Amino acid sequence: MHFDIRTLLVAVTLATAFCAGARFLLWRMHLTIPGLGRWALAGGCAVVTFILILSYGIFHWPLSLPWAQVFIVIGLLLSWDGFRRFIDKPPLTTSALVGVTAIGVIWSVISQSQYLIDTKGVGNAFLVSALSFCIARDLLFWPKGNTPAIRSTGGIYAINAIIFLIRGIVAQDRSEIVDLLNPNGVAAAMLLWLLCSVIAITLGMILMTAERLQTDLNNQANHDPLTGALNRRSFGFLSAKAMAHAHRHQLPLSVLMIDLDEFKHVNDHLGHEFGDKVLCQFVTVANKVLREDDVFCRFGGEEFVALLPNTASADAFVVANRLRSAFEIDSAFLEVKEGHAPFVTTVSIGIAELQRDEQFEKLLSRADSALYQAKNNGRNRCEIAL
């Protein structure tokens, strides 16, 4: 099967333009998501690249190919910077962006002035391969990136890096390999790959954005918007699983019912803004003290609950005291309004261990009774339910 190169170039250019439009719409619809603006600019660079290649094939402008290769590099740099921003990695520095772009421009100018067009194409292939490899590495080895969209997009860039690396190596002996207008079939294969990769990468960007939006939605549904702790809905689901596991395997399980002491006094004298700061500070301390397997939630107002799997009441008492002491120390460093003395906030904690065939509501009730006992005994203490 033979392809007309110029017709294929027109198809690739149109497809790239539609993909660039999709990236632009994606950015305009989600302006708050980092990186999407860079992806849109990279799509624009891809369109300019293929327009320049197409103009070279039609009008044979000598500067079209050098500038096309420069825009390829710029587009890849923008894509790389966009992916790093999207996955919350430090963005590329301005010096890195300018430096790599300058290398591409200088190499194109030198090659053009010395009529080293083939050499320039080989060097550009290696540069595209290196940038594609960097993008693939960031996506595939990102610790939080174990999602289908991120893995697939990283895989496309990895394949692109391999293809351009092979292209650059082979082209050192066969310079026609780098010519996108050569009718020998290699050019058609490269254009088909570029067509597929542009569409696949754009689809990957859209799916990555959808995954991020779904993650944010799930986070909002399962977490308290102020403190970031689990809410009662998600706590109920996780506690039911933990209770069933404890009953099935006859393992200990304890609950901490936690209440910030005299929190109304905090709000009345220091304001609700300071009160919110105290709540967030307590959650920060709790996340440091509690284990990863523990389930911690904001139960309502200034009340919190912690579920401790595989923990008997005696061990839970140690954890509770550690949490109480850590927060008492930490809260002393909270900044108060000017004119107010340093304010120390404390917590009281009730502890209950799961009994045989006990329901969760009964377990919480016993922990709540122990909490009231701690309050009645002077606050800033821990009590174990009988």
C-alpha cells in the first residue's frame, strides 16, 4: 500500500489542529487544574510544526523544516512542564526551558547555514527521544501515578522515545530516514505514528483530567471540607469493615471518642476563625500520632472519633495519652490575636474496647460514656470504659 505523503500530511495537520482545539477547551473548562494551559500551548506548537512541514512540501521554503523542528522541541518542553505541574512536581525552570529551546534554535541555524540538513534531522531525532523519555519517566515512575490514564500516556511517550531513538541511530547511515517527505515508505510510517501518538496523547490528557476530577469528587464526598479528616459517612463504611474483620478473626479493636475541652470558650473569646485553626491543628497532630491503619474522622463540631484495629484498650490508652499530650504541647504555639495571651487547648478522650458480638453503636456509646467521665474528672485526661 502506498500513501501520498502530502495528502497524509494534510490529514495529520487537520487531526493535530482538532486535538489542539480539544486541549484548549479542556483548559478553558478547568482553569484551576495546573498544567492544562501548557498542554494547550503544546498543541498549538504541534499545529505550527505540521503547517511548516506541509508548506515545505508544497512551496519548498528552505526555513520551514528548521523552524518546524524548533517548534517540535518547544511543544515537547511545554508538554513536559505541563505534566510536571499536573502531577504536582516542581515545574521546569525558566532557564531550563530557554536553554533547551536555545540549543534547538542554534543547532538548526548552524546546520542550515552549513547545509547539514541531514545532520540536523538526526540531532533533532535524538533530542525528541530524550525529551519523550523524560516525560515518560516522570509519568511512569510517579509514586502516586498508578492510574490507567497516567500509565497509558507515559507508555505512549516511552514508545515515542524508542521510535525516535531508533530513527536517529539508523539515520546516521541512511539520511533519508529523517525526511518526512521521502516517498520510500518510512516517511508514511512516521507520519502515521505521529498521527496516532498525537491523538493518543490528547486522549490521555483528557482521561488524566477526568481521573483527577473524579478523585477530587470522591475526596469531597468522603472528607470534612474544613479539616480534611474523614466524615461520618466514610467513617461508617470503614468502621463496619473493621468491625466485621475483628469479629470474624477474634481480634481486638478499640475506639477513641475525642472532644476538645471548652471549645465554645475558644470561639467566644478568640473567634470562629481561630476555632477553625484549632480544629485543623488537632487533625494535623492526630495524623502524626495515629497509625496508617487507624480510621480517624470528624464526628461533628469539636468531636472526633478514632478506630484502632488490632488494639486492646490498654494499648489504646497509651495512644490516647500520646495524642492528648502532643496536642496540648502543639496548641500552645498557635498564634492568637494581638492583645491575647497564649492559649492552650486540651482534649478529653474516652476509650472503649470491642466486646464479643457487640454492635458498633453500643461500642460508641460506651466510649462516649468514658468521655463524659473524663470531662467530669477535670478534663484533659483519658478514661477507659468499663
